[in-house]
Amino acid sequence: MSEVDNLTQTFIELYHKLRDGMRQNWQRDLPFEEMLFDRWERAQNLGFGEGSSIYHNSYVYGDVKVGKNTWIGPYTLLDGSGGLEIGDYCSISAGVHIYTHDTVKWALSGGKAEYEYAQVKIGNGCYLGPYTIISKGVKIGNHCLVGGNSLVTAHLDNYSIAVGSPCKVIGCVKINKKGEVKLLMNKDL
């Protein structure tokens, strides 16, 4: 057996051991690289707040600040080239892309115009649904819910529920002193 064959066999055995442990302990089946790396250690290495996590297959560029106990799902893109801040206790679902720059005018001008940059801020206690896109310069207040597949191009006030492409506010979040959450749609207000 060649050295390459031995190494391949070692990786296969490691994969099976990790896979079986993942299924037994957490009822999950993940890609090989996700089983090799710790999401919380990666977040700590990036300077994110205590208890935050980010999947290995997520991209992080530039100046990205994340508060404590924030979950950043797989296949996300966090562009901090213009500055990005995400608060505490947020859930950034799978496939979310947050951009702090764009190349629209650069491309349309044939490279004569400059790239444009603007900071994005996401407050505390926010939920961004899967495959949401946040455009440069957007500010999302505290306790906002953004539905999946939304394109956010404008600011959202605290406690907003917003969905769509482009994103529109359709309701508000109510939280009582016990922490119980009610989602009120505009027709219910």
C-alpha cells in the first residue's frame, strides 16, 4: 500500500469516527471540515463576543465585530470592508450575506468610479432568515425579524418585522417583561 493510500485510509477512518460521534452525540451529519473545527473557537479567534459561534464554511472579510451569544450559520458572508457590527443574541441564518461595499458604479463606469463603502449595524436580539441579503449602509434596530430570502436596502427601526425583496415592514415584535414574544402583523395592530 502506498503512502497516499495509507493517508487516504487514515482520513476515511477519522471521518467515520467523527461522523459516528456526531450522530450519536448531536443527531447531526455534517461535512467533514465542519466536524474538524470548533465554531466557538473560530468566533473567539475572530474576536467575537463570548458564546458566539460561526461555521467554518462562512466567509469573513475586513472589520467585523460580533457581540456575545450570536449564532452565525453556515454559508454566510460577512463583509466588513466598510465596517460591520452585529449585536448580542442574534441569529444569522444559513446563507445570509451582509455587504458593506458594492461595485455597482465601478462596474457601470468601466472602472472609472470607485468602489462604495458604508457601515452596516445590526442591533441586539435580531433574527435574519435564511438567504437574506443586507446592502451596504443599512442599520437594523434591536429585536428585528427579517424573513428569509429578503433584500434589505433601507434602515429598520427597533422591533420591526420585515420581509420581501425589496424588504418592507409588515409588523412588529412585542416582548413582555417575562421575555414572551408576540409577532404582530400590520393587520393586527
